[in-house]
Amino acid sequence: MCNTCGCQLTDTSDTRIVEVNKNLLEANNRQGEANRNHIERMGAVAINLISSPGAGKTSLLEHTIDALGTEMRIGVIEGDIETERDADRIRAKGVAAVQLTTGGACHLDAPLVHKGLHALEDQANSNRETAGGKKYDLIFIENVGNLVCPATFYLGEHKRVILVSVPEGSDKPAKYPTTFHGADLFVITKTDLLDYFDFSLDEADREARRIQPGLEIMHLSATTGDGFQSWLDWLRRLVA
């Protein structure tokens, strides 16, 4: 729980609390629009990745960079409560990565991402090949692992992707409907583990589309590569 989104509050009947939270979100959304303009000036599109901890966001990014790293300029903003471990994994793949540590907050917000965008831009400007030109094709924002609070905060992304892994269970769309209301793509990860867990692809798909009719859904395993081509094709269409 954090002190910025109000998720720690149990009594929301206090109109002062409601007004503070409303003002906070309005300010965040204004910064989110500024972030989006900043991203587009860099020549990029941005994807906000949201999932529970351990759903495979960083692994998906690693495999994506392996597949598209020579085809696209990719930048990554990593959100975590502490440590630079995920950013270090991304940097090892040879792409620009900025770690944002929230110090306890359970999500990224637009002002924090604003700092991350400037750091990414500085890294691009230090590269003579990109200085003065297009900085990135694709920017991933890997949010803090949480299926609740990140859904409330617009960061300036063009697309919002929700990940649920097979070990988590197929009831997650039904249990976290607010998160799926704002989704552009729902990705079920770790499908190579379907034989070992009680996970119904039909249930997860059905519940997600009940909440968000027409939602695009993918099933994939970054480990085996099953369904991974659909993800890459989706990214290529987005950038194009």
C-alpha cells in the first residue's frame, strides 16, 4: 500500500479525502498528457505493462529485445519498489534502461515516468547515431508488480497491456475488473505450464471480454516461443 493513490484508506466517506484523490489524479493525468507528447517528440510509441509480480514482464521484454533489438530502437523504463535488478537484466541485452524505484509506492505515476523519459532521452542523445534525430521506436514502461493501483494512473502510454501468468489462475480478470476495463491487449503468459496448473484459457478469455468486449487476447510462452510471433507482429503494427 502507498500514500499517493489512497489505496490504504478504508473510509472513503470523507469528502476531503475524495477531493484530494481527485486532484491528485487530475494532476497526474495532465502530466501523463505531457509525457505522451514527449514520447512522440522522441519518435516513439509507449506501452505500459501491468501485471502481478512474477507474471513474466521482464522475461517477455528480454525475449522481445532478442527478436526486435536490431530492427527497432527500444528503450525501457523499469518500475520497482527497490533494487535495479530488472533494469540490469535489460541493460545486459544492450538497450537503454532506466530504473525508477518508488520507495514503497505500489505503482508508477506520471511525474515519476517524466523523469524516466528524460533519462532515456539523455541516453539516446549520448549516442552519436541518434543525436538530433529519432530517439526510439518503442518505449516499454514496466510497471510495479500489482494488478490494482497501476490501473488507476495514466502514464502517457499509447497502449496498456495486461499480463496474467498461468500459475496465477484464470479467475484474475473477474477479480480485477478495473484493470481490464482500461486494457488494450490481454496477454496470458507461461502457457508452457498449462499441463501443471488448473488454468482455463476459455474462462480467462471469456471473463476478460465480458469486462472489455472486443479485447484483443494472446496466449504465449516466451520460453518455448509458442504464440510469441503474434506478440512481435502486434508490436510491429503498433510501431508502423
